[in-house]
Amino acid sequence: MKLALILLCLILNPFGALLASDYVPPPNEAVAPRAGYARVFIYRTQASVGRYGFGYGVAPKIVIGAKAATALKQDQFTVVFLKPGTYSIGTEESVFLQALSGYTKLKGELSVVADKTYYLKNYGDVLVPQDAISNTVKASTRDGIWYNALVLSTESFGVEEISRCAYVAPFVQVYE
């Protein structure tokens, strides 16, 4: 009976599975550098919609060029590999997010060099983002105002934040 109650709590509590499981590191081949490509860690440490938890499960899709790369929820990251060049990058339009909060599509450009590593944060906070590579979207609801953007982080900051995130495999890992 006790086991059944624990299982029921884990099923009904969307955070239960995260709290009950140990962090599993990403496979090395998924994150190891590749010669001739830029390695881009994309991460999200705070839900862009609902600073205090509502947006935990909301995952706007990050698009590179014309291809969706990932959809990250709070405290998740992925890694993609890009050939050197400049890429359009942003989020897909979401009717749900637009209706809920005024959150609209982010769009910007990311220029990368071969054999370098970049840390791109899907930013959501009440503070105006610094060094955003995308347009900055100001969203507001009854609960307050926050800003959404895509921001390049320093290596030390990116590594520290990613260390608290779970790895999610990207939709597309290599962009030619």
C-alpha cells in the first residue's frame, strides 16, 4: 500500500520524478567538441513564463535557421554543433504563451567560429537582460513584468549554470 501511495504521488506531482531521480550526465559523444564545428550549449535555468514556477513545464522551441533545435523546460540544456558562419536564431511563435503572458517570438543572429564553444541562455527574468543577441520581449501579467531574450553567457557562467541542468537530446544536433 505504501509503495502504491508513493507511485501515485510521483505520477500526480510533475516535479516528483525530478526529485526522485539522480542526475544522469549526457553521453560524452553528445557534448564532446567536433573538429571544424562550433559547439553551442543552449540552456534554460529559469522558466521564462511564470517566474515563480508556473512556466516550469512550458518549453518554447528554439529554432536555428529554419530547423527547430530544441524545446527546453526549466533547468535543462542541450548541445548543437554549427559550421562556422552566421545563423538566424530565435523561438517559434506560441499561441499559448502569447495568450498567457504577451510572450512573443524571439529572433536574432548568432555568429560562430570553428572549434569554439558558446553558451546560449534562453533568458527569462524580471531584470533587463544584458548582451542579448535576440530582440528582448517584455511580457507582463497580473503577477508582474519579466523579460525574455536569448543571451550569450561567459564560459564560467554557462558551465556553472549547466552543471545544475539536465541534458536533453536536441531535435537536430549538427547544422551544416
